[in-house]
Amino acid sequence: MFTRAPEGSPMDALERILSAKRMEDDGERLLADLIADVASAGGVALIDDLLAAGHARAVLAAALEPEGADKRTRPWLRCAVVNEVELVWATTKAWSQVGQPNRRESPPGSRTARHRVAPSLLDRWVREANALTQQQDILLSLDRGAGLRAICEEMTQRAWGYMRQGGPMAQEASLLLTRPVPDALLVESWPDEPTAMSWREGALYPHLGCDDRPGSELAVAVEVQFADSGTALLSQRLRAHDVAMRIGRGWHATLWVIDSQEVMARLTRAGVYDHTLHPGHYVVEAREVGLGEHAPLGTTNWGWPSAVNQMMGRH
């Protein structure tokens, strides 16, 4: 749990922040920046990540306190420890602050918390991997915010265009109207030279060995699948990603992150490993990308974990 600091140290800084906030000085800006960052992370953020991004504990404390003397007013953020992870989430008041008045406070329960913090934990893994890969001029980043939403909105508009035209692609394009918004978008920027591109296609994304392969930048949709969803629902989502890759042109591959045999079995029945019917889908175990421990599943067919381990000298 994010606890109050003892009197006499950080709370002095908190009083300065609150005073500045009342004067609409730097405190107002720092608080607004914090709220915006939590909102851009989907409304839930790890406290460690916020501190690492440069937000001060005093500002976090201010966001967790009701404004003014009236304790009945709502704070901007709330906090809890869920599954041994300290996190904060946006209140309805915070969503209004960032221009989304229709969003409501949604506290993460123990079952949903793992899924909601998964993109933040994956982002940590990607940043660590990027520290290694950039030595080879390969840049990795994870998009969870406005860029991802803009791509999904563009695909929706493209789907309406196909449906107005009619024809064989109209029915497929209608799947994009379900707005298959992934949990994150992994963006890989590769050096535009034959050896690197060949290794990327052969070792990481075999389905890209074709004439319409992407250029030096590649986008991978990330689907964190912890819930034991039915096979029919997973099949529909799988097909939606097929259309997003082939017709919507939103991303070039889809990565499924799983942590149980049950989810693996359902994804397998849905056809995730059928590369003839569903090219471009890959699976990685959650434990291999920093999303917690679970029993090994032996299902990973995505090459980045092995590549990162090789770079770190692991075997």
C-alpha cells in the first residue's frame, strides 16, 4: 500500500505542492502531468513506474488526498496493493480532468489486477530488452496510449469503406467494427540492411518471408490472455486480428501472452498454431516476459525471449 510519509520530511514537500497547487503554480502542472500519465496507461499504473518516470512521492500523496478541507471530496487517484503489486487507479474525477467525462472509476480486483497491470510489467521487460537490442541498432518500444487508439480508429474507418463498397471483403472487414483493441502495440524499428531483416523474418517472424513484408518498422499487437475465455470468443478475436493484419493494416503480427494450460488449450482449438489459416500469430508464456511466475507450459513460439537471453549470455 502507498502509505503516508511520517511528519517532518516528505510531508513538508507535500504542503509546498498543495500551496503551489492552490496558487495554480508548478504544483498544478505536476499534478496534471501525473493524472495524464495514469490515464494514458489505461487508468491503472504501478507506483514504481510513476516514480521511475520522475513523478515525486509528494505529488502522488497530493493526488491521493481529497482537495481542500472537505474530506468528502473525491481524490484524483486511489491506491491499493493487489497481488503484491502497489498500484494506483484513476477516479471519475481524474477521467474528467483528462477530457473523458464518460469514464468511471474502476478499481482493479484481485482477478482483474494481473491483466490490468500486465502492459506496465511488459513495458518494463521491453525497456530492458531495448537496452540490449539498441546496441545492434534495433529499437523496441511499447505503445499503450493515443497512438494505439488512433490506429484502431483508422482501421474502423477503413472497414466502413470496404463495407460501403460491398463485395467479398465487406463481410471480413465487418470484424474490424468490433474494434479489436489489443492491450498494447510492440513497435520494432530495425536497421534497413539485408542481414538484420533476414534474421528478423527467419528467427522471429517466419510468416514475414513474403513479397509484402513490412519495411524497417514492424508493429505487433499484444493480447494478454489470462482469463479462461471460451473457445468461440477466442476464435472470433483470432479472426478479428487476422483481418486487422491483412485488411486493416493496423499491425503485422499478433502476440498472445498466456499463463495457463487451460488458456493454451482453448487458443490451440481456436487455431492459433495453424499458420496456414492464421499466419502471423505467436504465443509467449507470461513468465518469459516479466509477467509473473507460473508452471512452464512449453508453448512459446515467439523468438524474442530466446534472443534476449542470448544477448545476456543466458542459456
